[in-house]
Amino acid sequence: MSNQGPGTSNEKPIATPTRIDTEFTRMIGVDYPIIGAPMFLISYEALAVGVARGGGLGTIPLPNFRTVGELKQTLARIRAETDRPIGVNIHVSGKFPWKEHLALCLNFGVKFFITSLGDPRLILDDVHASGGKVFADVITVEQGLKARDRGVDGLIAVADSAGGHAGRDPLMILVPYPQVQGGSAGDRRRRHQYRRSDGGFHGPRGLCGHYRNTPHCHP
């Protein structure tokens, strides 16, 4: 006769790994190959700190901040909460004061930068001089090859199920280069792609919790 009471089970609990070793986790110094996606008007300091404390890489998008002063206050609050690595998404198109943003982030010890809407070479020298890494958002093979040739440390392969400016090219053709899957990491139909990547973005599916900055959860 079983001695099990209600709600008990013979199954052993699944052990949670203390660290997952990938090229990305070694490069950035985080425990898990997970980036909290830098989503415009959603990813602020609370979400970045929460992801960082959980062992991933918390990030914020710099276009969230209309003034350098606002960004400085945010970075100061983040650093007051955690000394874990954090990253930023920097737009180098010229629509935002990216030079001032870059200098401020480097002063606060940010070591991971994702470039969008412009040439990553604009920040490469300064970031590398500080010991940091630059990944480039890409949505096509052509963009990926161009970013690689310009000296970036890795790619954010924006998959066809990613939010925002989604790409059309299959993710797998970008896997041979150090790469993070941008989008659809929570989609079980695409988990085979995620397993072959060095890491993944986690965005709206992770917002149904304490740190969300939206009135409704994404399905």
C-alpha cells in the first residue's frame, strides 16, 4: 500500500542548474543565456534588475529616455540595486543623442551594447576599449555578414516571429556566428532553434508578472 498522502508524488524534483555554459554566458559573465529584451516603453529599470538578479542579462532601450538626465537617474537606480551585468539597446541613427548616451553608459560600467538602425562601428572602439561587447540587431543574412565584417562580437538574429522589425530569413542560417535568438524563444515550435543558439531574447511572454509595465499581458 502506498504511504503517499494527497498531493504527494514519487517523482524527484527537477534540479535547477546554477549555471548554463554557452559562449554567450562566458562572454558576458551571466549565469543563463537569457536576455530580458529591451522593449520600447516596457523595459525599464525594475525589469532589468529583476532579470539580472535572476542570472540573466537585464537590458533597457535607450530611446526610452528623452534626456540624458533621465538616463543617468535610471542607471544610478540600477547600480544601487545590483552590480550584475546589464546591457542597453542603443540606436545610432542620429534621432537620439547616442554619443551622450554611450558616454554615460560606459561611465556606469555598462559592458553590453546592442546596436540598432545604424553602423555598429560608431561605438565599437569606445566599447571595446572599456572591455565591453557589441552585438548588432540583424534581420537578413546580408546584414549579418556586414555586421560580422565590421567587427561586432555577435548578432541579435531577429527571427520571423520577433516583435517590431521582424525578419524573414530562417534563423538557422545565422547560427554559425555567435548569435542570440531575437524573439519567439517562448514558442515551443521553435525551441529546436533556441537550443542551437548561444542565447535568446525573452520579451512579452515574460511580462505577466511583477515587473511588467503594460496594462495587459501578451498572450
